[in-house]
Amino acid sequence: MTLEEVRNQYENYPYPYRNPEDEKKRLRPTMMGSLPRLSSLCYGGKNIIKKGFRVLDAGCGTGDATVFLAQQLKDVGGKVVAVDFSKESLYVAKKRCEIRDLKNVEFINGSLLDLSEMKIGMFDYIICSGVLHHLKNPSDGLNALKSVLKENSFISIMVYARYGRTALYMTQKLMRLINQNEKNVQSKIDNTKVILANYHKRHWNQLNLLKDDEKMGDIGLYDMYLHSQDRAYTIRGLFDWITSSSLNIFHIFQEYQYDIRFMLDNKDFLASISKLPKLERLAIGELFFGQINKHSIVVSKNKQEKIDYLEQDYSLYSPTLLLNIDPKHLKKSPKITVPLANNFIIHLNSFNRSILKNMDGIKSIRELLNIAKNNSGLGEEEGVEIFKDLVRMLQALDYIIFRKIEGPIK
């Protein structure tokens, strides 16, 4: 398939579907677009939301990340450059920004493959979500992003994952066979609706975890089942691709999905797996979990070490919990079930209850430990180990961020 065919798809069906008027009601956050999260992951919790901070949203689509980023940078002199080859998608993104009175966005109609020729300068941060896997040669897109990334800066990337899309690819193949002589796009969509409505209840597609796209109507159906070009990666394939482009994988979002240690409670069994190299463990977790339909990662030009907040001076960092917990659960329930994480369970005790209750993004780690110690009666050493276990779980879920105490992140 050609780039032009992919472009035509998004001109006719801008993705994802967004109604600009909804900006009057709500701001739609994105994981990759959260600058406090980026600060915590990549910059030791230092404030990066300041004048001159430049972000590129490469393949911005209808503008989810663009709007969220621009809102955060609106009052501090930061800028977002949003690039997309679909004029219709850019129109939606522009309208959303206009409604929010966001004037710190530059929109460019063009292909990310041409970034180096656009003379748009270098960037402190780049987001490229759901784009590279639609290119004929994804490495060309990755190299284009790298060409406009400042040294010691980061790119967040989302690409499709193979195993969690197994059922979807069966349906894609089926629809290519059914629609092989069909030229009318709406007829292709109507044919897809007939198939989806009549699948046997035990067909793999009935277990498809990506069905939210179907709620977007024709736009969602077309992007999911009739896309002219997409590819998916295993975690091994992802590492090979990134490293072959002389980039380094710095962070894997929601890494619990790849870590079998969070899914099994068998210490003897897990002991041998824990000794394997990290990539082997990730591959085991990916196959065991079986539901990963996209890989979301942060990559860097230069190999950089991620700060371990559990090994720092506890008086210098303040954690923020990104998981909404019903206060009743913190009082009575013996556990917290995280539904978006395949019913991931956090077992509660008097110490970690106190930590979760008081984690407000203001108190330092040291203050939280002192409060929990007084409330629980546990000793310092035992309490610190409970805290570390809790933080590791929350980090694997990407439900905690840290701020260096040098003034609030605005």
C-alpha cells in the first residue's frame, strides 16, 4: 500500500473521532502527553514545564496529545508543533485548540518523513503515537524523528503489539477476502458490520479487547478492520527495531503486562525466571499475559540511566498517586483491585493504607514514612520495605510519579 492510500483513508475517516465541542466540557489527558509524568520518568522529577520547552506531536491526528500538551504549556511560554498529513484530521485538532484558546500550537500539513526538510528546529520532547506502524518502512519514520530531537531528550512511541491483536488480524484478513472486488468504501464498512454482527459467540473476535474502536462508528471500524497498512511487533521485535536505529529503550509504559512476577504467586517457579536477562523475562510476560495490543515506550538517543527514587534522599522527593481509590476501600477493604490492569490486586495493610491515604504530591517520602510509622506502629526498616513493594507495583502500573521538591509543578 502507498502513503497516498493511507493519507486518503484519514482524509475520509479522521481518527480518532472527536467532537471539538467536547472541549467545552472536558480536557482529555493522555499518558504520553503528561509532562509531570515525563519529568518523573526522565528528568529526576525536576520541573520541565517552562518557557522555551518545545514538543513535537508527529502524526497528531485529531489532536488528543496536542491539546493536552498545549494546555499544560499555555501559560509558561512553551510550544507544540503538530504535524499530520491529513488535512481533515488537522482541521479537527485546530478547532479543538481554538475552543480552548490555545495559541501556542503550530500546525503543519505534511508527512513526518519530511521533518528534516521542514526547518522547524529541534525539540525537547517528541510524541509519535499510533503512526510508525502504518508506514511502509517504519525505520524511515524513526530516523526522521531522531533528526529533530535534541541531545539527551526523549521520544514517546506507541506501536501495535502482535499477540493482543491476533483476533483483529483474523478479521482484517477475512475482510480483505470478502472485499477484494469491492471498490466502494462504505460498502466495505457495511460488509464488515454484517460479519461482526454474525460472528459465532466463540469466535476469537468476540474476545477482541479493542472493541472500544467499534464505538466510534464507521471511523473506528475502518481504522481497526479495513486499514490499508499496519504492522505489529513482539517485544523482541520492538527491541531489535529500536536498537537497529541507534536508539535506546528508556521506559516501557505499564510494564506489569510484561512481568510474570506480578501475575504469579509461586516463589520457587519465579526464582529461575528472575535470573533470566530482562528481554527474556519481557518476552515470557508478553506471551503469558497474552492481551498486550500495543507497546508504549520512551526512547532516547543516548543511553541514560533512570533515577531510582527508592534509593534517593527521601526528604527531597514527593510522590503523587495517579490511581483513584475509593476512600471506603482504604478504610475497610483488605485489597485494592485495579480493573484496567486485568484485575491487578494490591493487598493492603495498616502501613501502606496510610501511605496511599496521605500521598498528595506535597508531602515528601520521608514525611509519608513517618506518618505511616506512627499510624501502624511498625519499625523503620520494615516500613521502608513495605513502601518499596508498594511503589514498585505502582511504578509497574504507571500509577505514581515523583516530583523533586524545588517548588510545585504547575
